[in-house]
Amino acid sequence: MSGSLATTLAGYTVLAEESAVWNQERATPTPLHVTAYLSPELPPLDLVTSVRALVFHGDALLALSMPELTHVLPGGRREAGETPEATVRREIVEEAGWTIRSLSLLGVMRFHHLGPEQPPAPGQEHRYPYPDFLNLIYLAEAERYDAATLVPNVYEQQPYTMQPITAVRSQPLTPVGQAFLTAALRQRRQGTR
């Protein structure tokens, strides 16, 4: 980890950690260590590859329920010249059909490569920064739904949908997803958005 990233993250609160393996279908998968941090401060943006959000609508949360796991952090890759806020707004519209408002930074996910640096996957032109890259995590309120804005996604075969928070909390979540959901619910109760 670079000195500037270490200094930045030292001021953040660690929420959770987990392991992940990306590109399992490839000959050389990408093992990662993921750490969730709570902080309203932006990290170095040159390491931010994606932006995600916990998106609420009253007593419902945007989620993608799959047999083995429920995803609560829709979002995706930043495009060139795009601000983090613009990225998350675009991604939520594309993945879920919802426009969002009341956007506030909740924290950061740090991905640390556990293996050697890999070339991009076939058909991809980008590489993730090595050995560390970041995702920003926002807290947002959904405003308006329009199914016509959904864009088919190769990773998720179905769109995220609004689900009761109580139902989502009873579904299997990753440790990082659970930690960010708990932090977001606490902030919503305290009205500190």
C-alpha cells in the first residue's frame, strides 16, 4: 500500500473485512482482501475504480437477491472525467431504473490484490490499480423509477429491486455488505445524512 493511501485509511474506521476471488473462470483467478471503512472523507480519486450506494426508499432497500447471496451495493465503474456522484447516479439508473437524491459519502472499500498482477480479462481494456484499488460507498434516497432506463448487465442477470429492509436483513449478505447496511441504517436513524 502506498504511503498516501496508508495515511488516508489510518484516519478511517474499519467496519469489516472479507476475502473475495474474482475471475474464477480464468486460468489464474484474482484473489483479493476487501476492507470496509466508514468515513465521510474522499480518498485519493486516482485509486477509485467504482462507485456504489445503499439506496433506500422509505422502508425499502435496493437489493439483488440471488440463491447464494444478496447484493446491497449497486453501482459500477467510473468513466473517464466522471465525478463519483455522477458515476453512482448513472449506475443506479442503469442497473435499477431509479434516480437518486440526498447522496452522501458513507465510506470506502479497499481491495488489496493477494496474488501477482494480472493482465485484463479477455474483452476488457482496463486494469485495476495494483496492489490496491478503491470503491466509494454512498448513502442515497431513491426518487423516481423508470424501467426504460435499465441497461442489461453481463454480471447481473436481473435488475436490482426495492425490497423491504426487514426482508433484506434476513437474507445472506457478505460481511462488508452487512457492515455497510448496518452503518447506513444507523445514520438514517440518527438523521446524519
